[in-house]
Amino acid sequence: MASTDTLQRRGLMFILSSPSGAGKTTISHMLLAADDEIRLSVSATTRPMRPGEEDGKDYHFVSDEEFDRMVEEDAFYEWAHVFDHRYGTPKAHIRAGLKEGQDFLFDIDWQGTQQLYQKDQQDVVRVFILPPSLEELHRRLKGRGTDSTEVIAGRMERARAEISHWDGYDYVVVNDNVDTCFAKVREILHAERMKRARQTGLIGFVRGLMQG
């Protein structure tokens, strides 16, 4: 009989969203480094490959024609236009992985989250990361030293719009301290993995207990 820590389970789609500068990317990297059962979902994109990027690892780079065909065939969980290019989450690879117990991490905005949730509610876990204050968010964006005042103002405006969708998520975590925030996000992931509906091996295990 299988031991309780090796029971078969179904994977999940773990979404992390936040306004720019609230720490989503940092938390994502920490999670991927600390947990070998979750991997980053690789999107398909029509944008050109940049130096140092690898097809299939950073993105699946496809032509506009190929992307059109995938849209027509309903091959995406969600897709969107971002700065003159298109990005989408291919279904086939993820569905196969979920069945094998593989978890996928998604770094997407609230619109992508909505689309993903509408397509596959049972496998989706939605986490939204908030900054401790808008002043702190502005300070972090300014501290990067990469954006002009106009770009930062645009990001702040977009941040307010994104924050307004906080109630469309299952969990909301305030990133006041990155280590504390990461610990909370990891607790959410562990708890969601333990949900009865995802423990596909439980039925046979319990049946064995009752017959024993």
C-alpha cells in the first residue's frame, strides 16, 4: 500500500499577481528555487527572441500565423495583446503535467487570471500580492533607477487599477517584508496541495484501510 506522503495527487495552477513593484517576480523566483514540485508556466509569444533567451525555456516563440492557428483551435487557456505582441498559455502541456501531479506557477495580471479561472476553476489557486502602501510602491519603482518619471507615473496609475481587482483572488498577502510574504505564499501552496479533491490517491488508500 502507498504511504501517505507518496499518494498520487493532481497538480495545480498557482497564480501570483501584483502591481509592478509589489514583489511578485521576487517571490516567484524564491518559490521556484525552494520547491522542485512547481515550475514556471512557459507562454507562447509572437515577439522576437532576445539575446540570451531560449525557445521552450523562456517562451515558446511562434509566428503570428501559428498564434492565429492556436487561437482558432482553442489551444490557449488565456491570451492577450501586450505592447504590440501576443502572449498565451498553451493548454496541452499543462493539462498533461497536472495529471501527473506537476504544479505550474503563473506570473499574470488579473485579466489573465480571470480567463484562466473561467477555463479551469478546479485547478486554479489565485494569490494577489499587495504593497504595504502606495508610497512604498512608488519608492520601490523609483529605486529601480530604470524608469523615467512619466513611466513611473503610468505604472502607479496601472497599479491602482490592478489593486481594485484584489477581491477576485482566493488569497491576498501584503508584502511588507519579502521573507514573511514568501513564507505565507509557501504555506498557501502547501495547504492547497493537501486539499481532498486534489489527493487523487486517497480513494484507493482509504478503501484499503476499510478493507484491512
